[in-house]
Amino acid sequence: MSSSWPAGPRRVLVVGIDGVRLDLLPELDTPHLDAVAAAGFLAPVEVDDATPTMSGPCWATIVTGVGVAKHGVFGNHLGGNRLDVFPDFTTRLAAVHRRRTFAAGGWEPLFLARQGGPLFAAPGRLSYIAPLEDTPQAWEVCDERVTAEAVYVLGSDDDPQASFVYLGAVDETAHFLGCGEEYRQSIRTADERLGRLLAAVRARPGYAEEEWTVIVVTDHGHLDQGGHGGRSTLERTAWVAAFGPGIEPGAPVLTVRHPDVAAHVYAALGITPDPHWTLDGRPFTPALARV
Ligand SMILES: [Zn+2]
């Protein structure tokens, strides 16, 4: 079966880290995120006026490439959504383009038929790993297992061409403990996990012949005491970092918005979006926007 799917050298990995404040990054030791930014860019993203600063709607916009008016996810209960019309990129690429896709993480509505989900309806391979309880510690264990699973799959002959890996411990830590030292440590730990995912990509036997795009993205910020959902700058400020074909290191990028992530995934794989998809996003760089 898989031998009939298109091969080609292009691959995309999207790493979603929930609730990472942009303003704290300069003071934190995050060498792997820094390396992604140095190979491409790191840009702020403002959650738009129509979108609640909640994980449900923000992740839905990031992975579908359309805004809330289309995908219909307005909160962390995803019920009433129109994801069947506006699917996530792992589902669309698998169904329409016969690409091998993979999604992994531990937050139920993204991966399970719970709370109106799943957001990731039908990737080629899906790994849901439940946190054993709703605590920062349990979420660190969950993220650790998600990372190990993704390292395995990225290195396996499953050879996913487009992947999404979700890490949730940072957000959970902010909700429980605010944006203090524990939160900062959780961001450093997420960066170590990003490093292992990048190492797994580089260790692939065919890496020299492959053309990888890596996108690291957060959904929203946090208030100092922890919490989000409002319209403050701290809550509305997210970010994207990325490198890959069509992204010149250090060159200016267009203003980046959340729906651009899915649009860039398609562009990076050489796929021209069907106008009927009515994507609201565009690739990060003019070079790829013209492809
Ligand atoms: Zn949250």
C-alpha cells in the first residue's frame, strides 16, 4: 500500500508547544528553538480579534489554515465545528493527496472523540498518550512519552511526510503555578524535547536526500498568574519559528498569522491549495507564496 504513495524528498514536522510566552524566550536557555530560528526565523503572531485566546480555536486555526468563522471551533469544547469541511492538514493530506501523515499528543479533544473532538480526524498514524492525571507532573510524563513515540515514528519506515507533535506541559504548568520558575523550567524541558525531535529527523537514513521544513508554534500566551482567554497583549501574543526550503535564514518574512502554518505546510510539500479549500493563510515567505 505505502509503496503506491508518492515518495519525493519533502517532509514537514510541526511541533506545537502550548502556551509559551514570547516575552520570556529571550531570558531562557532554549538552544534548539534558537537553532530553528537561526536556520529560518522566529516571528510574533497576534491572535486575531475573532479568535478566543484558547487552545481549541487557536490550534484549529493553526492546523486547518482557516479562521474560526470557517472551522467553527470557539472554545476547548470543539462541538459544533465544521472540521469535516475544513480538515486539519494531516487528515487532508492523507485523504486527498495520499501522503503519509502522523499526529501525536496527549490533549483529548485534539486526538479523541471527546469534548467535541477530534481536531485530527484521520491522519495516517495517530498516537494519543493520556496524561495519568491533570497535573503539571503528569503532563511532563505525558510529553516525555509523546516525544519518545514521535522520535520512534519519525525514524521508522513509516516515514511520515507531514507530522504534528503536541506538547502540553508548559500550558498546564502555567495554569497550576503561574508563569514563575516552574513555568520557565517547563519551557526549557520542552526545548530539550524539541531537540530530540530534531535529532530524530537528522538521524534518518535518507536525511541527506530529504528536504525538511520544521515549524515550531505556540497557540497563545499567559497572564503572569497563569491563565488566558482574554484580549490582553500577553494572552494574544503567540509565535512561530520555522526553517526549510523557501525560507532564507534571517531574511524578512511576511507578517505571520496562525492560519499561515497549514498554508505553509501545503506549500512546503509542493501542493497548491484548491481554491475551494478557501484557506485564510499563506506561506510564510514570498518565495513559497509564489510556488
Ligand atoms: Zn491553557
